[in-house]
Amino acid sequence: MKPAQLIAVCGLPGSFSEVAAREYLTQVGSDHELRYCSTAAEVVATMQDGAALGVVPVENSVAGKVGEAEAIPADAKHVQVVTIPVRHQLMVKPGTTFESVRRVVSHEQALAQCATFLREKLPQAEQVPYPDTAQAAKDLAAGKLEPTDAVIASERAAQEYGLETIREHIQDDPENRTRFLVFALSGR
């Protein structure tokens, strides 16, 4: 198969999908352009002309099947499965303290993967599901969330959006991993 010039990624810069896409590119020794998509359905739409690969999370070792996987067409051609360690960080706007956190905002998978930490260390904090971990980080940095909110996302998201990590590796399972499917659309 001729290499694609574009990889459609399910998530923003700083998402675990971006980490998986970059891992794939390292493995195949390529420098494809990444196109960031808000949803797996948008990934598939971006791929319609056949000139792109897609990267979508499919299963987590702790929380199970990832909902985005349902958007992958049944006739998709599996190119590769990339499994990455998922190390969740709790991040805030600089200057916000751990004690002042009132809500934790993140993707439902991330909230589930950090359930014990949240229950034991932040029992007072409301858990707010969000479409994407990196989107939560971006929105917190942009002031679209409350100043006392914290988000759960990747270390890369904290760097990308200028957030301060106040707790590292908060996932319940230190061996937490997510499988991502790198795929092409068959016959298109």
C-alpha cells in the first residue's frame, strides 16, 4: 500500500491519539502531516478521498472499549495497531492549588481510569465528562472553564496549553494502556 500523505487523528494536539499517531510515524519512519479531528466520525470524513490514514482509540486496558471505535467503518483496512502507555496528569491553570479544585473535567475514559485517585484524593470535586482530554486542557487554558477546575490529560497537553501539572500518574493502574487502530478505508 502506498503511504498516505495525511493522518487524521481523533483528537487535538496533546491528545493520546496524537501520541499514538506520532508513535506510529516513529515505527514506520515517516513524516506524514497530522490533521486533528474532533471526533472519530470526522476522522472518517477526512479520509473519504482515500489519501489519508486514520488513528482512533479502540480499547483501554482499564476502562474497556472506547466509544469512538464505533465510528470505524466495518470495511476499514487495518494498517497497524499501536498500543501506548496512558499516564494521566492532573493539571490546572498556573497558580491554582490542589486544595482549591472544585471540578475535574476530562473524557469519560480518563475519569474512569482515575476513579480511585478521584474518590480518595478529590472526593469533594465534581467529575465533568468532556469530549476529549486535550480539548479540556485547551479550554481550561483559554478560560472557557472555571479557574478552580482541573483537567485530566497527557503530559503533552500540559506542555501544549501551558498548564501546570499538580499530580502525575494518577491513573489507577500503573500499567494502563490504550490500543489505537491505524486504518485506511477499503475501496475508496
